Amino acid sequence: MRLSMWMIANQLINFDIETDIQKNAPVNLRSARRAYATECVHVYQRGKDVVCCSDDGAITIKDIDIGYAFEIIQSIFDTYDDWSNSILESAAQSDFQTVVDDSWHAFHSPITLLNSDFKVLAMSSREDLGEMDEEWRYLKENGFSSIQAIKDINKDRDWLRKRSKSDAQRFHFSNKKKLSNCLSVSVVYDNVIYGRINVLEKDRMLNEGDVQLLNHLSRGIAPYLNLYYVNHLNLSSHNVFYEMLRGRQPDRRAFENRLGYKQWMDSDTFMVMVIDFEGADSMMHVCMEQLDSPILSTELVIYHHSLVAILNKTRNDWEKSRKELTEVAERCDRPVGVSLPFERLGWLEYYYRQACAAMRYGEMFGGGGKHMCYEFYDYAILYLMETASGKKHDQLCACHPDVVRMIRESCREGEDERLNTLYVYLRNDCSPTRTSQQLYLHRNTLLYRLKKIMDELEFPIEQKQDKDYMLFSIQMMRLYRKKYAGLLEEFALSGPEPV
């Protein structure tokens, strides 16, 4: 394992030392030498002191013999080597608690390892940590980050700007009793964030050597954290949104916590945007960092070489988030697909498929225009025809959003008047005269009823395509009510539940 001058200095804290090290001293040193050698530290006596130097700075150890000092410095290289091998062996056994405990000797600071849902996988278990901050105590007792801590962190624009960076970042919080200053890094493998390691600043100031060491730790354990979840399908996920995109229902507590962290409700209205980065993964990560701003209306997930954005339309800033996503995709010349709006995140996989289908149809028929932003609404009838062979939930989710809303309200309230009125009106080419005759209603009564219905519609129905889509959707719902009543009731009233 190669070291930097900072990493060497951090293991000499029990000695009387002076340091003169460049801030950006790189990790390029492979051993100690008594004579100058490339990529080695040169150790020599100067009066009563010993100097350990490289091209990037020097460490002076006071009042020490050269022989003793040389052995100490060379043992630092050996110690880091042993530690690096040890953490990899433990990670390969999915023993992340040992990884964290063994890392105390490298950092001499408390450490937490969390998954992407802020669930504790491991935290320093030493008895001599002394008084810790409130969040540490909450993590130890509950196994998840507190919702209040996440709310406080999300107020810190610096945290929100840096949290998805691939290298370790420093974070400073105003209330040290609640949250200690720390170094933090994402654990990323194959473009997926599987967790986060935090090193707390407690009894000493963390420095550049700790940053370099934390990067080494996160990259070393990343493939093993990936295997941990791949090989243990019964484990609660590292990320509830990622699991729902895969069609798996997440752990209920993790799901409820994530909603709490986002300040979302499952009854909110959502939509999915997908930016396709197939063959351009590096560009995707640049975009991810640009977009990871303090917008609570959006959750970003990297999935199948795409950037998936889950937007909460109930939030006031969702349109700003959509605009930013579209502009980033335009700058990168990448296509974007947009789903229909929906309630209940348990249906997420179906609306993700809608956004992907919108891109597929849009590029097939060239209907996206200059910016390659394709709305599923424009291709929904094609999708309904294509999925007619059996993916029934896909079909229900793809029905016109206003029809979906009305069928849900009718299932809850036991009233079908509005939906039936709209169905007859559309079947009669929007003729009030023929509609009133077929429904045996006075024309004025019909017009009053139609006005109330139209005022509640989210989407206009002036165009023939809009009318056809709405009529097709109502016919689909009528068919399901007759043939698959249980399936329709599940879709209208409940939906997939966390486990």
C-alpha cells in the first residue's frame, strides 16, 4: 500500500513532531530509505532530531535516534499494509463490523458505515469513545439516521453539493452537540452508490491524510458491499428506490424512513424522468454531481446506465427540478423520457418503464423535436396496444391519469356517474345533444355536469388524440371491472406494499 506524507504523520501523533507538508502531497510513497530513492521517504539524522522527507515535504521527529526512528517509520508502511489486507479479508466475509473496528488503528477516530437508506451496517464499538454527539447515540440505539438529522443536513447547501462526490469530502456543522464535523465518502461500485462511510472529528483535527485513507477504504470495500447485497437477496436493500425500480418491495421501516428523510408522503403525486446515458457513464456521473442540489422534490438513482429522477409534483419546486434535468440532458445531447403522474411509490417500476418506452417511441417516430424530451402521454395508446398481451399492471398504470383518478375516487366512494357521463360523451364525439339523449338527461343538466368534470381534468381533451386516449382508458377500466375486478380494486385502492 502506498502512503503520503500526511498518512505517515498521522501515525506519529504520539511523538513530538513538526510538519512541513504540502497540502496536496500525493499517495506515492512505497517504503522508507536511509538514502534518497524515488517514491520513498528519506530518513536521516539532523542533530538530536530525525528528519523524514520526500519531494512533498518533511516531518521532523524531536530527540530521537536514527535507528529507532527508521524502524518506526518503516513499521508504519508495514502497519498500513497489514490493515489494508485485513479490511479486504473481512469485507470478503461480509464482516463490515470488523472492517470498521480495525479501521480505528488507521484513523484513531469514530467511524460509521451506512447503506444508501441511512441504515447502520457497522459503527465503532470501542468502549473508550467518551461522550459522543446526539446523532451517534441515536444511530447506536435505533440503527438508522434520525429524520431530524437528515433535515438538518439537508439545510446545509455545502453538504448537498458535495455528498455525491466520488472522493471523501469534509463537512462542518454548526451544532456540534447534534452533529460532529466529519469526513464522508460514498461507497460506489459499477455506478451504484451502496453506502457511505463517515469518520467523525472528535479528539483530533482530520487532515488530508485521513481524506486519502478514507478514499482507499471506500474503494477497497465497494465490490464486497456490492456482493453483500447481490448474494443475500433476503436482505433489506441498500436503497429502497433502487429496489422498487427492480420490482422488489423494500423493507417497510427503511421505506418509511426514506420518505421521512425526503419529507414526502406516499399519497403525494410523483412522476419519473429517465435520461439515457448508454455508452456515456462518465458523462452521467458529471451530470449527477451537477443535479444533486438541495431540491427535496427529487430523488436521483443511477439504474441500467440511465439517470432516473423521481419527482414529487406535490412539492412547489418540482418544475425547477424538471427544468434542470431537461437542460442537463440537452447540454449532453441525451434523450429524456417522462412518465405519467402517479400516486404510491410502490408502482414505481411501471412508471419507470413508461419513461423508457417514451424514449423508445419518440426516437422511433421522431416526435421529440430538437431537445429529445419525450412524453409518455403522447405515446400511451401505442403502449397500451403493445402491452395488451398480459402485463395488466402495466396497462392500468398506462391509462389516462384523469381516468385513473376518477376510477380511484369511484372505487372509494362507490360512485360512477362522472366516469359514465364522460364515457358516453366521448363515444358520441362530444355531442351534448346525443349524449343527453342517451343518458336521458336534460341538456342543461348534462352541460352543468360536464363543466364540473372538465374543471377537474388535469389534461386537456381538445385534440382528437387526447379524446381517443381518454376513451380507450375508460374502455380498459370497464373491461377490468368486468373481467379482473380484484386486480382493478388493488390498483385503485392499495397497490404494492413494503414488506
